[in-house]
Amino acid sequence: MVSSIIFLPLIGFLFCFFLGNYFHYKISQIISTILLLVSAVLSWILFFQYLDAKNTEVIQIFNWITSGKFVVNMSFRLDSLTTTMFIVVNTVSFCVHMYSIGYMHEDSSKIRFMGYLSLFTFFMLMLVSSNNLLQMFFGWEGVGLASYLLIGFWNHKDSANKAAIKAFVVNRIGDFGFALGIAGIFFIFGSINFDIIFSNASKFKYDQLFFLGFTFSTLDLLCFLLFIGAMGKSAQLGLHTWLPDAMEGPTPVSALIHAATMVTAGVFMVARMSPLFVYAELTNIFITFIGASTAIFAASIALTQNDIKRVIAYSTCSQLGYMFFAAGLGAYNASIFHLMTHGFFKALLFLAAGSVIHAMHHEQDMRKMGGLFKKIPFTGLMMWIGSLAIIGFPYFSGYYSKESILENAFFANNFIGNFAYSVGILTALLTAFYSWRLLFMTFHGENHSKNNVLEKVHESPIIMLIPLSILAFGSIFSGIFFSDYYIGNLKENFWNNSIYLSYTKNHYLPFIQTLIIKTSVAFGLLIAAYLYFYNKSSALLISNKFKTIYNFSLNKWYIDELYNIFFVNPYFNIAKIFWKKGDEEIIDEYGPNGISRLISKCSLYLSKYQSGYVYHYAFAMLGGLVIILTWFIYY
């Protein structure tokens, strides 16, 4: 069953690329989608098996590498964490595959697109099912490669090419840290196998390592390097700049990257390595700080964005911040629970946004929308459900997971916990605001489109609406159905040592704190309703009155501009110097070009001695013979 779950998407990719052109494009679309459906169904069957305290199982496939003490087996690790990722990845991927059949029907490269989606899914499944760090790194890099192909899928657009390159380069920074962490773990533990690492982690709790002239806690240093990789993959503050630009890819790509695959890889990795991270106190403080800072930072940018996909993209950064500060506080179960619920409602939001863009003939600016609910009511309803889930509206999926994270922050009883809790509440307010702003600007009020676009707006085809229904079901009920297993009374049995559980007793927020959380959400909703529904002119007045702050948010805190000034432009200038001075003026001038000129001059000089007279050549031969004979006689 496990092999089928993992390799069926790979079969879909191979069919599309090697056999797809021999059949009608619909055959490739149908086969790749059916294979993902089978993989998703099998994932759910396996997941339900692990609801009842099933022990971790390791399935050995073959010996991969043997070099001295470095032994790596290709194997799959099955536990509650793996099966959770299976259902999220495969369910969302299946919905994206089905959705793409309708969304990409006008594209000339439909077969290639479906193949890339399947390849992306395969690498993610390899990542989450790995039983050692090298196999995880293989899936990790594979996901990065596939994301490059998908983000730059519309390669005729210069912006798409730049976005793909940016995503690839920024992630390489994080991946370098991850690779160093893997190397360090092998150096310390003598293995990269999870069972060996986890069983010996406590032995190095107080161990110290001398590195770069300084003494560090061994586990702090190793976990810090691993987390650098997570920061890149999961777009945390500092290495986040690639994620909003990834919107240049087709909308199904955005849903797949932002909801279930690439961006959640970092969170998954930290949770998988939780038996190691739990002993890295300083690194955990850093993780909590970065997560909380990312949550509020990304939410503040989403407030002013006008591109419907970019608003949702920055909300992804923000929600990932929640997951990381939960992990930093040791609440790995709450972090993964939010990862699961987020997968459903974030995919729903992106695919619903894609349906809006499809209806509006590829228009993404919310300022040119409005009043669309009357034209596309089903899409509007789906967007409402996704928005209610992301803001943590009571009894929607996000309500259970987000409140659990805030509970853990509140009961941390330390400075960093209080910081995360305060930031989490403020972020919840901002999330409610920008979510409702999106809804009001897109679906309600007057329409602001040009050229009678509204008259042509129509609901998406059924093939695009069915995936929305599936994801809406998960957005509503996944919290109710599974909260007891992930964060409730059944969590010890469910997790069964697949992640580190820092405590066994359930805590419940005091009534006043629960009221504060709900009030913050309600306050955000009311502000958005007033500014973008009841009194729209006030929004413009406020933005003009606080223009500096508004522009600061609109321009994403000028992070990209600062990176260009301090990193990108200097590196380009240095590269230009090496190119012009080093390559062209030195290497080429004195290398191939210089040698060719020298040979040419010598040939020209020697050609003067090519007279064409036989007696000249005979005389030269005779002279040479005399010289040779003289040499042998006297020497």
C-alpha cells in the first residue's frame, strides 16, 4: 500500500512525459488525476489505521549507499506524522489535478503541466516518508526542482522566469544550512538514520562543540542549521521573498505549493526532528521569535495588497509563522494540526481565487472586481468558507488548531511565550481584517471592472467546482473530527512517539483570554466591514492620511529593495568585473584568443619562407643534414 501511495504520482509523471504525446491530451489528464485519486484514497485508509495507537513501522526497500560507516538504506517510515502528511499532500494534489483539467484547458502545454504536478507530489511524498536525513534531502531538493519548473511554467513571461529563479536561489541558501546540519549530525551521531539519532539525542543534551572560533551547544548548533533549511523552504522572515513572487505560476501551482507541499516541508522537518529539537533551548527561542515575527510581518503586508493571489500568499507566510512558533514552544502536535487544517482551507482559498480569475478573464486586481457574488455564488460561498476557517471562526477547522497554538503560547509561562501569544492575537485581528477585505472587495459592493467584463462573468465548469467542495468539507469538519486525536485526550495514543509531546495534561484558556481572542477577530471583521462595505471612502482617506505607513506595507517593507542594494546588485557588479576583467580581458585575451593570435602571427612569419622553389627546400634539407652530422661527430 505504501509503495502505491508514493509511486503512483511518479507513474503519472512518467506517462505524461514519455507516452502523453502519443494520445489525446485528455488521456494524460485523466490518468494522472485517477492515479492521484487512488493514492489519496489509500492514504486515508492508512491514516485511519494509525488513529488507533499503531506503532511506527519501517519498510526497507534496498541498500542505497555503503561507504565505511556511512550506510544509507532506501526505506519508508510509517507513523501518525507520515500518514497525516500523506492525506494532506495527496488530497490537495488530487484536487489540484482535477481543478487543472478545467483551469488549463486553453493552455497548449497541458500534458507537461500535469506531469510537473505529479512529479512535485512524488518528491513531497518521498520527503515525508523518509527514514533518514539523506532520503529526506533527496525529496527536499526534488520539491525545489519541481517548484522551479512549475513557477516558471509560463516561461514566455519574463516575470515568471525571474520568479522561478528567485525561488530556486533563495531556497539554495536555506538548503545549504540544511546540508551542513545533516553533515554535522552524521559527524556527531555517526548515522543519519532517525531511530539512531532519536535514541541517542538525550546523551548530547549538555555536549558542546567548538565551531568557527566559538563554543556552542552541540544540539543547538545542529538544530539551528536544520532550521535555516526550514526557513528557506517555509518562507520565514528573511528568506520569505520568493513566496509572493511564486504567484507568477498558474493558480493550481499556487494552491499546491502554498497549501500542501513545499512550504509545509520545513514545519514537517522540525516536527520529525522534534526528539532532537526539544533539547535545543536557544534554537527553540529563535524558532519561536522568527515564527511570531513572520506571522505579524506577513499579515501587515497582506493588509494593503490588491492582487487577490498575493493577499492569500502573504496569509500563507503568516500562518506558517503560527506553526513555527508553536513548534518552538514544544507544541509540535498543535503545529502539525494547524498544518493539516491549513492545507484544506488554504488550497480552497487559492482554487476559489483561481475560479474568480478564470471568471474575470485573468484579472487579479481586486480593485477591478466587486459584486461578483451574484454572478458566481458557489465560488463566493467557497471563498467565505475558506476565510471563516483561516480567521479561526468558531467550529471551523482553523478555530481548533489556531486556538490550540495560542493556548500553548499562553501556558508557556516565559517571555518568549508571552511574546508569541501577544503577537498571535494581534495577527488574528489582522487576519480577520485582510480576509474580510478580500471578500468585500471581490464579491460585494459595486463592480469596478471595465469593458462590460461583469456581463461575461460566469461560474467555473463543474470539473473546477468539485475540488472546491471537497476542500470546503475539510475546511469545515477536519477540526471537529480530528481535534481529539491531534491535541485532545487521544493525542498520546494517536501520536505514539512519532513526535515529541512535551506534556500530557490538557490546558484550557481562561474565559477572559478566550474572550480576548474572539474579540480581536470580531474587531478585525468590523473594521473591514466598515472600511470596505459601509463607508468605502474612509479607506482611501485613511490610506492618504497615513501614506508613509500605507506605502511601507504596500511595498512589503522594502525588503526586496534592501536585498537588491546590499546583496543582489553588489554580487552582480562583482560578477560583471570577473566577467569583463577576469574572463574577457585576462582568460580569453591570454588564453584561447591570445594563443590563436600567436599561432596566426607565427604562421604568417613562417609563410614568408615558403618560396615554392625546389632548390630552396633542397638547400634547407642539406643544411639540416650537415647540422645533424656535426652534432653526432663532435658530441
